Amino acid sequence: MIMSTEKLGSFFLGDQYDLTAKKRLDVPIHYDSRDLTTHAVCVGMTGSGKTGLCIGLLEEAALDKIPTIMIDPKGDITNLLLQFPELKPENFKPWINADDARRKNMSIEAYAKVTAEKWKTGLADWGIGSERMNALKDSADYTIFTPGSGAGIPVSILGSLAAPKLDFESNKESILERINGTVTALLGLAGQNVDPLRSREAILLAGIFEHFWKKGQNLDLGKLILSIQEPPMQQVGVFDIDTFFPKKERFQLSMSFNNLMASPGFENWLQGDTLDIDQMMFTADGKPRHSIFYLAHLPDSERMFFVTLLLENMLTWMRTQPGTTSLRALLYFDEVYGFLPPVSEPSSKRPLMTMLKQARAFGLGCVLVTQNPVDIDYKGLTNAGTWFIGKLQAERDKDRVLEGLKNAINEAGGNSEAVDYDSMIAQLGSRIFLLHNVHDDKPIVFHTRWAMSYLRGPLTKPQVRELMQQKKSSTNPSAQPSLSAKKPVRSDIPVPLPDLKPATPEGYLPQKPSLDPSIRQIFLPLMVSPHEALQSVEEGSLSNSYSIGLIYQPALFGLADVYFVDKRRNIKEKTEKKLLLRLTENSIVPDWNDAEELMIDTKLMNRNPERPDNALGPFFKPLKDTVNSEKKIRTLSKQLEDQLYYNERKSIAVHDDLKLFQHPAEPFRDFMIRISQAAREKRDEETDALEATFEKQVERLEKKLRKEQRELAEDELEHENRKRQELFSIGETVLGFFMGKRSTSKIGTALNKRRMTAKAKADIEESHEEIEELREEIEELEEELKARVEAITNKWENIRETVGKDELAPRRTDIVIHSVNLAWLPFWSIAWDDGVVEKKKTIEAFRQLTS
């Protein structure tokens, strides 16, 4: 089989299947990704091919660059990372299940070879080659997160206790719902078997969360424990806090959380990546991520705790997104048993049901998978617009599926009795699924395609560790600390030093130079202590005879605002410039082009120098004539304005086709995510419009074709009748001739019937020609449609390559010079004798030392 043309926005799931003939039809199933915004359920017993179908669907989502969050309680979905485009036996060997090989009486090497050949044959049968497999591997960033474990990428739950990035008053109802869910999960984790809504414990914790989140303040477990003992609110309802919940009993509650924090292994919950849905949807450069949350190692209470936090965070993220009709992201839940039950109310149920009801407007699709449909809340089933139904084991499962499916059809305005679903489901076999989609006219039975990922079965923690080893070892370079990242050190703190060798640094003065009082002098803060400075000298090189002194070198510090204005784009952005220009011996005339940007809080600057107790100094570098008068400072201020006017530019990313531009405060990553979604929406919109146009033309041609086919049938019938009449007339004429009854009228009639027969035959030939021409026209239209859809796909697929740049330049009036100051920069000057020569080292002290 040759797979049909690749088409973004359409998931290739398999081929139609004839239940009666028990065979695959050469009719590919292309599922519109937008239909997932009305959510999907997939049900089927073990061995039905459910995992293969769902892995295939997730592969298609990756190819379409749809970011996906996957909850994997059993470990099956980790197979998505077992992608081997070269299909070599050595690729499969490390992941072969030894028990599978033993059952086949084969060595692991031999079984790997058989498996590789099996995958190669299976993919070839579906027209899937290495090009598509490589595209899958490169389309997304695949990561396995292991909450509570360091096997994969660990997840820190502290971020989940942080205040949501939403305005509290505007989103009060949804934030209070999140608080209730978080509190319920925390109480369950701490082993508190209480009513999650009415108990004193839940009400107290909810009040604490509300108090801090209302102020935009984050919480962590330590702060929560202390707040339980000493609540920030004095009353609960009409009672004071000690009457409502006595202090001694609050202490017991705080101890249960404290014991939890102190328990072995709990530190794994506090390390790793923050549970930030946006960061788990896209990489730093805007590439979509497929984030798998592996939960197979967790006990039920911890599993429920984490799933609740994840769903609550997902719900908050969803509400910050703009509306769309295209699929923005997927939430995939591999085995939803216990998390959306029909009767009880676990903490995971409310956020999951809320997303099923509201997520469509935000372009978030939910896919729920289960073996037993009786374990899913009835309302959850009826909120699904797509049903993938596989082979079912129990009769009650089939009854529940039929009940939910028919109700969903009726609620959508359809007729659930129009199709014999009971009979169709009873005939399903392995890898054969019934697809019901509310957006289609009728259900379809199909055979799932071969998965590109190796379906090895659930992975163990050591195997997850091996898969994630390379990702865990790759570290991001740490950012350079700014001057405001650390408080200034005190120079008067006693430091145990040996006897100082008195020395005044050469070329320095013991007091600062006298200047015109109109020149404002500032002193940059001391960020490095003398002890830290001494530690930076190579270990063992200092002797007992050394000196350390504080010296100040002169510089210019310019403080300015630059405004970037673009009225057409409604941009008005202010950039604060803090420029430091060092006055070195080589700088005869100060040049602002040599200045460096200084990340510093100006509130940390001082009006006077530091005076260290345990070091010499301060000493000052003499000033040059270029900066020693008010007039020269004014000249330098004008030169700074010129430098900013001619050189300062604001670069923004733009996309002309989409008419979108990067907002000044918007990170490039967020802009790329935004245009990717806009491109997907544009692609879907253009494809819909094109298909609608061609559909009308095809319908017109098909109507003409049907008319010609009817006329052909009539012509053929007419021709047969004429032939019979002609033969009868000829026979009558011949018989009359032999019987001596010659009649010119009968000969004429025979000739006339001959002409009518010939005309009927000509009409048939003409109908055949017209039908052929119409079929060719339809085929040409379909080919043109395919070509134009492919052109649309290609146009919007490589959106990153068509992003341009615009530079905004300031006008003269957009530059505001606040001040040009004489700045004194602190350094530590260390001199010592190593027994051979005297050595010196000068250490910058207005920035933190970096290792």
C-alpha cells in the first residue's frame, strides 16, 4: 500500500474495514484534528489494539506539532520514545523483553532481528518510510517526567503551591475551585481521611491558601506547616480560629505534613522541573513538547495527589489561552480508571470534568482511555464527540458503551437507532475499531495502521532512566548574576587575616579628588567581601606577608530612558539604559560606544565610599581633565544622547503573511508559539474554504455524471428495443418477400427502424464519451484540490522560516537623559610575596564573583 498524501491537520489512523468480508479496504482514514476539541474516549479490552491506536494518534499529533501532556499510569505510553527510523536489530535489542524471547525459544539477538523485520514489513505495508519516521522523531521534544522519582526528569511540586498567574477577583470562582482540589490532594497525601469539603482541616487549609493567593504570595510546604500552627486569619466564619480549630489539634495536623516532608524519598518531590504547563508544552525556543508523566511507580495516594495538581495547573493554563477553533494542545489520559469514577468524588474528578465541559473553546482536546467503560462517569462519556470502540470483553462493558454512545448521539441531535451498533461492536476483532464522530454522517469501522514507535509494553524505572539519561545530563548554562541579585556585603565584618603588610597601591591617592560640587559622584556597592577576594587567589600562593586594600577607579554612569514608538502597531515601549563607561589610562576622550550595560538597582548606590576595618584604604585613582567640570559633564550628556539616537534599536520579530508582530515585552519563544497557533488556524481556515469551493464544483459534476448515467441507461434500453423492433421488421419483410408479398412500405419501415437503431447506438456512444469526460474532469478537480491543499500545508508548515525582523528607531524626542554621574568602581587590590617575586592581583568588587 502507498500511503495517501501527507496532510497536516489530518491524522492518518488506518484504513476502512469491511466487517462482512473481513478485509481491509484501500480507503485511508484521515481524522480531522479539530474534532479532538470535542474530546475523545477510547475503550477496548486488553489485546484489542487500543495502545497501538492511541500511540498512532499521538504520533500524528506530534507530526502536526501539537503539544501534548500525557498521563501514563501504567508505563505503556513511554513506548512513544522507542523510535528507530533505521529499523536495525541493534536498535531494538536493548528494549526486547527477555521473557518474550524465551517464550519463543529465541535468544534476545535473534528475537531483536525478527522484531526489526516485523516492524519493517508492517510499516511498509502501510506505506510508511524512513522519511516520515525521521519527521516524527524531529517534530517534538519527547520527555518522560517521573514525579517523586529521579528515574526520569523529576517534577517539583513547590510550583504547584505557588499563586496562580491570574487576577484573583476576576477569576475568584475558578481559583477557589483550584484551592479545594489542591487541599483535597494534600490531605490525601498526608493520610488525612477527612471530608475534603466540610472538615475543619480542609476549611483551614483552604483559608490559608486563599489568604496568600489573594495577595499573590506563593506557598510552599514549610510555609504551609507554619501557617497551620499560626494561621494568618483570626476568624473562620463567626468563630475565632482557636475555637474553630484548637491550637493543640492544629499542631497534630501540622505534624502530619511535617512527617510527610521528613519521610524518606520525599525530597524527590521538591526537586526537578517546576510543574509549569507552559514550559512543559514548549521548549525554550518554542518547539512543541510531548511530555509523558510516568506514574507506574507511585502508590495510589501519591498518584491521586500528583494527577490532581497536574489537572488543576492544566485548567489554570487553559483559562489563560485565547479562544480558537483549531486544536491547540492535547491532554491524553492513558488509563482513567479511578480518576473519573461514576459515583465517588476524588480530587481529580472536578478539574477533569471542567475541562471536558469548557476546554473546546480554548482549543484543548482531551483523550480518555479505559478498558472498562463502567469505570467512567456517565457525564464524562456523553461529553466526548469522538468514540474509538474496540473489542470488549464483558457484556456489561458493551451495554455501558452502547448506552453512553446512543445518549451522546441523541444529545448531538442524531438518531441513535439508525445504525445497529450492537451488531457492529460484536464483530470487532484485534486492531479493528468502530469510529463514531459527531462531526461525520455515519460511523466507520477501520483497521489501525502500524505504529511507528516500537510497542514493547510498559517500561520499568531503570529503562526510563536509560531513556532520559542524555536529557538529564544536558545542563543549561547558568545566567550571569546581576548586581541586584545579592545584597551588598559589609566591609567592616572582622575577617581572620594574618599581619597585613602596609602598602599604598602605586598610582592611587589616599583621598578622593576634589571636584566641582555640581558634579554628582556615586559609589557602586561592594558586592565582594575581603574574605571572598582572598579566597579567589590561587590556593596556597599567599604567604603570611601580604596586603589587601580597597581601591576605587573612576567611570561614567549614564542613566537614560529610550522610547520606541510605532503608532501603526500601537507600540510604545520604554527601555531603561544604565551605561557604565570606564575611564582608563588609554581613554583620552571618553567614548560612549565603549560603554557596557550595567544590571544594577540604583537604590544600592552610595554617596560615600566604603571604609574597611580589616583592609587598607580606600584609595582613589586620580581623575583626568576630561570629566572634572560641569561643562564637560554636559558635553558628555549630549554625546550620550547622540550615541543612543544613532545606535539604539529595538528589534521585533514580524510575520507579514499573518500580520503579526512581537510585542516589545514578549519573549521570542512566546511569539513563535503564538504564530504557530495562528498559522494552524489560518491553514485550517484556508483548507476549509478551498474544500468548500471544490465540493460545490465536484457536486455539480457528479450531478451531471449521474444524469448522464441515467441517460445512458435509457439509451441502452432504447437501443435494445430498437434492435428488437428492427429485427422484427426485417424478418417480416423477408418473410413477405418469400411469400410473394412485396411491399415498398415495409422495406421503408425496415430502413427507418434501422436508422433509429443506429441513432440509439450513437446516443449510447455519446453518453459514454460524456461520462468519460465528466469522470476526467472530476479526477482533475480532485488532483487540483490535493495540489492546492498541499500548497496550503507547505505554506503554513514551515512558519519559522518566514519570520522576519523589524527594527524600531527612536526619535530625538524619544530619548530622555536623566543624569551622567561620576561613578567610583570598587576593587580589591591584593599584593603578596611568594618567596621569589612580589605579586599583585586586582579583583572587581562591584559584581559577584563567578566560579
